[in-house]
Amino acid sequence: MEKPSLEHGPVATIALLRPVDKPYSYRVPAELAAAVKPGARVRVPFGRSGVPADAICIAVSEGAWETSLRPILSVDESCDPIPERLLELGQWVSRYYAAPLGRTLDLLVPRAARRKAGFRKVRYVQWVDTAAHEEAHPDKADQRGDCTSKRTSGEESQQSTIANDQSKPGCVGPVNDERATHAKKRRPSGFAEKTARIVSVLANAGGRMEIAALCTAAACSAATVQTLARRGRVTIEVEREPLEASAPVVERHEPDFSLNADQQAAVDAIESAIGRGGFSVQVLFGVTGSGKTEVYVTAIRRVIASGRQAIFLVPEIALTTQTIVRLAARFDRVATLHSGLSDVERSRAWSAIARGEVDVVIGTRSAVFAPCPSLGLIVVDEEAEPSYKSQASPRYHARDVAVRRASLEGIVCVLGSATPSLETWQNLKTRPHYKLLRLPRRVGDLPMPQVHLVDMHEEHHARGGVHLLSREMEARLAATLNQGQQAVILLNRRGYASYLHCPKCRYVATCPRCSVRMVFHQTTGQVHCHYCLNRVNPPVQCPMSNCDGRMVRFGLGTQRVEEELARKFPATRVRRMDSDVMQRAADYAEVLSAFERREFDVLVGTQMIAKGLDFPFVSFVGVVSADTALAQNDFRAEERTFQLVLQVAGRSGRGFAGGHVVVQTFAKDNESVQHAVRGDYEAFAERELASRRRNHLPPATRMVRIVLADRQASKLSKESIAMADRLRAILAKRNLGGTVQPAREASIARLRDQYRYEIVMIFSGGDAVLAAMDAFRAEGALRSAIQSVVVDVDPVSLQ
């Protein structure tokens, strides 16, 4: 076998769009040198058989390479390259969240945008200055000779050209009498006139036209234009352009109030940071109803006035609906990005953003990757929301990616919330580029709602029977309805009954595929698994052997609350909003719009109605069970309980009618509930952060959770223990800090017919996580023979 020799030239580093965890090198053929650039999508031979595989180029460099190095096969020029800063951001996401680089970069651009959904192919004709063209390409002019330069007009000129062509072998024209006869049939004497008309029409159009329009205006056929293209008189380029779409008419609306002193101070601080330039994180900590959105809008306008763009992130599609409508009325050029869009809508929005035709991008998690060419500001509203964390690889947190992108772009990032995440509150104390801005009062100096706490243990003892709504809640709700106001009732559990159980033997109906309780749904008459979506008919008799007990429903859900409201307030118009009834973005929009138009009186829902919504006629909020989250086996349970209660209480009293909140709980003395009722975030945060420090939990530390799953329990247990040992050994060998806890069953030990184990690791900070992840991936320590290994850096849930 001949020994490979050394060559010198461009070499591309590429990331395959496959679950492989390292980059590869390929040489760049001369004919592709102009098209192969960082961010471009390419095809390369991969594996021993050299099967063509899709990849993304991440770098190109000049250097020596052996002739055995395989070449890039092709470049997909229909896809725009990933911009440089986004490419750098994607590489960081891949590294920090331990996700394959190619697949991470692939997710930066939606599939619909890559396919140019909603675009059509358009052929443009460009006139070529023949003299300049021949001066630049004398070799082509010699080959063509006078084929193009000697055309004048009329039949005599045409015959002269044909005769001249016969002696020039490089010409397109005929070379003998027989071919000349055929040429006359193909190109009648009017060809020169057509050429002249084409030249004239193109000149009047600035030298470039769509081919269909050109043919119409010049009264010629496409074949004539193609002939001119072969002769070098014109070029034909194919481009993709968006199909015409009717833009929704949005009526411009500006509020008739001015900023209060607190809002103006916040705006001044953000605008000052924008004016100074450089990276900073402005944390807008404002009570519910304090006018955070107006601060965002004013800051965004400052950015737009300087010719730059802004990204506005919202956590839930339910919140996106109302926010989009309100922001679209404040700005001229707005694009939205969320899961409710069709492929065509997403593709058009993405393209318009990349072309700089959009000033404000509003969207959920993935909008953090919007291809803004002149980004000047990123706003993350309700930054504490767990839905900013992706539950599919790469498992990134959009808030943290937004901060990282702002750092790379050298711009300002604004994080806003009435209940900042403890991670953000900790960063305010430890990181110099985090700055705190306060909005301590509501707009218009409206009072905060009065909060009433009800101990449900005492309620049940005094009242007897089963009542989901306490006497206090029923009385406050009745008063609200009598005054013509609206109400919101929250219960963070969908369905009708939490579970079915046998009182005799205490058997609980669980999913046959998952180790979780099944929830009874009145609308279907079945019990549902909210994890694998399995549904079965509920058993009447206890299925346990030697037990003749009858199954009964226990607990409560939104369906049951809706039923009790209909029974106790029969004249009241009630709508429910949870994931059982909200299937599409249009469903959210329809319910919220109807509520805003006051077409119904009471909105019942889960946590999706707790935050971000602003309805001036809502003067009562009821929290049916404030301690639902406390039952979760998760160190963040107290934080979630506090945030949920305080945030949903903030939906009340945003108008001049004032507001009341009734919070029902079986854990009246729980400190997170008490702090939420008082609305005292800072006291809660200090207490909880102290507890986290004592127990070495985030945000005092950083956590990585690895979840392993397999259908064979014994194999899974063995492999999980072995992986934990490998990880521990690598940290010790490389002298890296960090603790690897013993492998153990996950809190949900079985899911979708797979057993689950987890390995939890604790590190001192983000740099330690990066170092550990790099080491684990370099040594292949995260690979296993089991069916599934999921690496979750900075998990927001331990379920």
C-alpha cells in the first residue's frame, strides 16, 4: 500500500449531525474552498464505507495534511451558515451541557428554516457587461470569439454572425451549412431584435429582473434568455423568496400613563448600561403589577433607536399570547418564535430576523438562538420559571444561555421577576456584573391585595364533609361575582381525583408502565398516567388477591374544582385552563381573549395561569391547595411553593377595585407559605439560601444529575454503580474537585417500562462542572451498554 504523502491547504473541522462526541477533520477541495466556511452545512464521507453524512463546519484552517485525509463531498448552499457568534454560543452549550456538538448546532436553526418552508424558488436574470466580462476573462473571450460581440440587429447581422461562427470551434453557433440551416430554424432572424429588447428591459430595470417578468416585458421566451446565458451575455441566479403572506393588522396602542419614579430609575440604569456598552446583567426585581413590562418596552425602544435588535423571552406559550398582542401594538416590526407556529410561520420569521427586518423577537425558550445580526438587548421575563429549562438534549437553561449570549455579544441582559430564582439572587451577591433594580410598588400606587390564609385542617374539622372550597373562599368569591368582577382559582393538579385507592388494604392504582399513581379524569371516565399518557378504565373492585374492597377516588384536581363551582355557583360562567384542554396555541389565545373580553367570570387552572397574566377586572384569586409542591421529593419544593403562591396572588387587584386572595393549605406553619402570604421575598431568600449552603445544594454549589434507564433492572443497577465508580476515579486521577454520590433508584423508579437509576454529582461552581464534563467525555466515561443515559447539568427537577 502506497504511503500517504503530505500536502498543504485548507482543512475543515466538522461536527457530525449524529450522536458522536468528537469533531473530525476533512480536507477542503479547491472547487469548494469559497463555500466551506464556519457554520456551513456540509456532506462528508463517514465510517469505513464512506457513507455520506450531514455535518456542520466549525472551523477552517490552513495546514499540512496527508493525502489519505478524505475530502468534503458537498456544501448545502441553500442553508445560510450559522452566524459566528451563534456558532460560538452553540459550542459553549454543547460543552457545558455535555451534548453532542453536531446535534446541538443542528438545533440552533429550526428544521423549517433550513428547508425554507414558505419560500419559492425565483430565477433572476442579471445583465453582464460584455466588454468588462471579456477583459476579466480573456480566455473565455478567445474561445467565444466574436460570437456575442458582433451581434447588431436584423437578419443580415444574424447571417454574418452565423458565417463567422463556422470558423470558430469554441462558439455555440453552427460549423457547417447543415448546422446553419438547423440554427436558422432554432434562432429565427428575430433573435437579435429579441436580444435588443431584453437588453433594453434589463437596463430600465437596473440590470436585474425575475425571468418571468423579463420574458413578459421583452416579449420573449425563457429559451431565448437561456441562450443568452450560454453565450455569457446574462447570468441566471436562483434565489428563495418568501411567499406572500397577509400580515395581521395590529392597531397601535400606547398607554396614557407615564413612568413612575421607580420605573424611570430602572429605565435610566438600563439605558446607562446600554450606552456604556459592554456586558452586564440588570436584575429587575419588582412586585407583581409594578410595571416591569413598561420598563422593558422603554429599554427596547432605546436599542431600536440605535439601529439594533432585541430578544424578549417569555416562559410559557400561555404567557406569550398576551405578551405578543400587547408588544405588537407597541412596535412596528415584531416576530414571534414558539412551538405553536406552523413550519411556514417559523421559517418566515427566522428569515426575516436574519435579514434584519425585525426589531423585536418575542418567544419562548428557543428564541434565545434567534439569528439577530445586530443584537443589542436580551430580556428574560419571569426568569425563575422552570420551563426555561429544556427537557430534551441539549438540556440547556434559556436564562443562562441568554446571559452567556449577552456576554459573547457584549450587550445588556435584563432578568425580570417578582420572585427571582435563588441562582439569580446569589449571583447578585457574588458577581460584579449583576446589578439590582427595584420596583417596590404597583403602578398607580394601587395597593397590594389582602391575603387570607385558611388552615384546611381546622376547616374540615369545623365543617365536616368534603369541600374543596373553604367557607372563606366561597364568601370572597361570591362577593366578587356580586360586584361584577372576575376571579382566578388555582390548583396545581389537573384531572379530577389525585388517585384511586382501596381503603381496606391501602392499595393505590399505579401505572403498569411507570411507578407513579394514575389520576382519574371525569371527562374521559378513565385513569390517566401523566408521564407515559397511558389510559385505562378504573377498577371498581380492588385487584389485590384476598381483598374484596372497593376502589374510591381520593384527592382533587382542576376538573373537580370546576364541578364544585358549577354546583355552588350555577349562574357563574367558568372556564378551565390546563394541559388537558389546552392542546394548541390557539386554545390559549381563545380562552385568554375571552376572559379579557369578560365573556366568562372564573378562570380555573394550573400553574400556567399563575404568572405573567394581567387582567384589570380580576379582584379575587383563590389558591385551593398551596402545599401541593411541598409533597415533591425535591430540594426546590419550598422555593416553588413560595413562588407559586406569591405569583398567583399577584394576579389580583390590578384594577381600582382592589383585590383579595384566599390561600388554603394543610401546612399553615410552613415558612415558605408564611413568607409568601406576607409577600416577603427577601426574608424567604435569605433563609432558603442559608439552608442550601448548610446542605451544599445549589446555588451554593452546582449539580449534575445522570439518569440511567433500561428494561433490565439487574443490568441497570450494575452499570449505574460501575459508572459512578468510573466518574469518581476520573475526578481523583485528574485532581478535579467534586463529589459523586452513590448510584441509587430515581424518585420515579420506573417510567415507560424502563427502570431508572440516578447518579448525582456536586461541584463548587460552573468552571468545575466544565472541567469535569470535559474529562468525562474525553475518557468516554458517560457511555454505557444500557438503553439510555441522560446527563442533566443544573437540573431544575429531580423527578
